[in-house]
Amino acid sequence: MARYKAPRIGPTAQKVLLLLLGGLTLGLTANPKYYFRVIDTIKKDWKRINENAKRYALNRAIKNLYQSKLIDARDNSDGTVTLTLTKQGKALALTYDIENIKIPPMKRWDGKWRIVLFDIPEKHKKARDALSKTLKRAEFYQFQKSVFVHPFECRNEIDFVIEFFSMRPFVRFILADHIDNEFHIKKHFNLN
């Protein structure tokens, strides 16, 4: 007979369950003075879920870096862990000097366009302007005000730039086979 295995529930699902439980508890509470106790409990649990989500994301990022052989981890006698960059990690870190990011040309262009587009709110204007300047310095073709195009592989560089400016929610990366006016873009990159 198969055993029941509880599904893993991520932070967002935990928050939804907490809100539903809080609503149910408030609905069953006959005395209004208990409402504030329930709300305080929900606030504390909400904060705990946020802290756990951040810790989980950090642990996942460290695990990915370790599996990619970009960092080494060493256990210390006091129970702490020391993380250090590997030779490969140092080379990659040095590659991403934000002021001087360049996209290396491919030996043979694969015919695909890398498109970076963003819709960054006005309250992040400084980061938006810095992102545009960085893409221009990296020799992207400015297709529209917030749409930039490049023919060569640049996903790692773009991920670095997005993380550097903390703009992940507002930026998209598209890999396209064709752009209707690509003649001008090919000319810009000397691909004719």
C-alpha cells in the first residue's frame, strides 16, 4: 500500500493557507477582543514565512553555485561554513565588471536574436537609467526605449546585470528567430 506523502508547500502557498486559516479563525471567534490576538499571530507567522523564504532562496543559490563549481564550501570546527570562490568562480566574477561588460562574439552566429525588454516603474528610475546605459555600453542595439537586441549569447551577462540592479521582476529576456526589420540590426552588428 502506498504511503501518503505530504506535498512540499512553498512560501506563497504557506501565506495563502495562513490567510485562509486566519479568516476561518476570525469567523469562528465570537469575542471581538480575540480578533487582535489572531491578527498578531498571523503577522508573526507571516514574518516567519518571509524569513524562511529568504533563507531558502539563499541556500538554493549557494547550492547552485557549489554544484556549478563556482564556489567551495569548507566546514569549520565551530559549526560555521566558509564559502570561497573557486578559480572558475573568480574568472567568472572578474568577467562581470559592471562598468565594462562586453558580449563576446560567437565564432559563428546562430541566427537568433537576444532581446532584453523591461518595464521598470518610475520609483526605480535611477536603476532603469543605469540598466539602459549598461546595455548601451555592452553594445546592444536599442530597438525601442526599453527594448534592446543583441545577436550573440549573453544570458549570463544579462542575468548578472539584472541581479546587480535588483530588477528581476521588471526585465524579460527573449530568444527570437526573426525580427521583421532585422536588416538594420544586422547592419549595426556587421552581420550582412
